[in-house]
Amino acid sequence: MAAVATAFTLSAVTASAINARSADGQRQDEQRLQDGLDALTALGITGAQARLIDEDGGHAVATSGVADLDTGGPVSPEGHFRMGSTTKTFTATVVLQLVGEGRLSLDDTVDRWLPGVVQGNGNDGSRITLRHLLQHTSGIDDSSYPYPRAAQEYYDTRFNPTPPEQIVADAMTHQPLFEPGEGWSYANTGYVILGMVIEAATGDPWYEEVEARVIEPLGLTGTGWPGRSPDLPDPHATAYMRFAADEPLIDVTRLINVDASGGLITTTDDLNRFFRALLGGDLLPPQQLRQMKDTVDTDESVQSIWPGATYGLGIMNIPLECGGSYWGNSGSDPGWGNDNGVTENGRRSVVASWSTEDVTDPDQARQQAEAFVALTNDALCSTT
């Protein structure tokens, strides 16, 4: 009896020590996040939030700056934001699920599903495959993809998004950058096309398939496609953008983004859970997850921010400064930005979101990029 009591006492002591280390590790994680966010706001970001989920499922959260310049209110760690190009990973997941079901093939050409849509000026949908679109090796020129480049352009277009069919038609007015599979160039238009392929293959809009196949099964209650509404659910920060050096920051919170390249909203909690489930094998069969993680080299625009990064099917692999690598797909929308990462085993993940975009100072933009890359590395490299 005494031996049993002693064992119980030792177990309780051990559990207490583990809990103490866990709490201490969480405090250290929170301080790292705080330092990383403070570095961002010191570089002109109005407000930012971050959430790290560790190996034991514990959450560390931090915020910095203000949610709104007029009210000075705090940033909510539960705040919704536009995920921008991180939407591509959701779209790619649905495409690969359909591949796993035999309803699509990565070797399908665009013409197989959208005959005559990709053609003209050297563009040829009979030679571009779904794999090319997913990994940005299609050669499609993306320079006409709609993104406001001036304050008045934002005001003129924020409630009148360019239809996906028009986005693709506009891209066809340009010659391709290279032959399919012979180079790498980031193309939002490629994912607009993938959204159209999803609808052609299933009969449902891309966002309904994302909802049914990813969002609902994972219980991502803060994630979705806002449709024709220009508003975000509460709570959310105010998004700001500076278009010209002699202009003030402009509130760009309200807009409509409808396409499969960047149309979803989310929270740091939901986005962590999505990437952990994806890399943990909960969303794709093993073969399709391997296909997603089969990467190719990227171009200088990516290498300048993430040296050594390669691109798979809707997701990047990025070297960690402490060794190894992580997976993620950062995103931006007017006034919004987020960086995200999850370790290879899906057990440690981080998402940071901020609500200011200033396109007038390249040097400051570079420093901001370095700051969010440092935050992600610090969060994923820590094992305390």
C-alpha cells in the first residue's frame, strides 16, 4: 500500500513538473510572438495578431498595435481577416480530393474541362494541365489580374469585382511567359481557372465544395466565403492601404473578392487548425498528400523573401533557420497580410495576420517581410 501511495505521489509530482514546464514554455512562446508582432508594428503596421499551437495542442496568442486608428481599440486575437492567397491551399485541397476520387486527374488539360477558355496569343489550354496550374508552371501571364493600384481604383472596383471568366479572358490578351512546365511564375489567374474547373467537374461553385469538403468537416466556424457582402464578421480590425507616398492610409476594409485565388476569410485559430489537419493527413489520402508536397523551384520574387523555398501544389516548403523545413502559403488582400507555417509532422504551427499594406516604400516592405519571416521561424524553431 505504501509503495502504491509513493508511486501515486511521484506521478503527481511528475505531472506537476510537466505542467509547470508547459506553462513556462507557453509564456516563452507568447513572448516570442509578442516580440515578432511588435517588430511589425514598429515598421508601420497598424495592428497585428498571432497564434501558435504547440505539440501538446496548447495555444499561445499575442497582439500588437491597434485595431482601428480612429478608436485606438485593441486588436482582437479572435479577429477575422481576409486570407488572400492562402485561399489557394484550400482550392488545391479540393482539387486533390477530386483527384483521389477519380473525378479529376492532375494530367487533365484545361481544355478537358473548359474547352476554348484558355486560348489566343500563344496560350493553349490543350497543353496546360491542372498540375501546371496548381504549381504555377503554366506560363500564364498574370499581370492583368485585378488588384487596386490607386485609391480611386479601389473606390471604383471594391463592390464590383471582375468576374472569373473576365479575369481569364484578360490574361489571354497577353502572350505566355514560357512554355507550360518550362518555368515558374506565380499566377493568381491559374487558380481562378481551377475554381472554374471545380465547378465544371462537380456542378457546384468552388466555394461550396470548399465549404462541404474542408470547412464543415474541420468545424472552421470563422472561415468562409463572404459572397457578395463586402463586410467581415465581427470582431475584425480595420484594414488600411497607402497607394501613394503623399497620401494618407486609406480604409480598405470593405470590398468583394469572389474568386478561388483569394476569396476566403478566416481567423488565426481556424487557419492553424486547417494546416495542422492538412499536413497531419486528415484532409487528403496519402498519395494525394505526397503529390501536394512534390515541389519545384521558385523564382527570384519568392527567393528574395524565403530563400530556398520550393512550391508544391498550392503550398510552399520553406527551410527553417534551425534546420528542417516547414509548409505554408502566405496571403495578402488589399490592406491585409498573413504568414503561416506548420512543421512537417503537423504538430507545431503558427499564423500571424496584420492589417496594413503600404506599397510606396520598397525598403520598408522588405523589412516587414523579414520581420514576419523571423516571427514564423522563431515560433516554429522553439521547442520549449
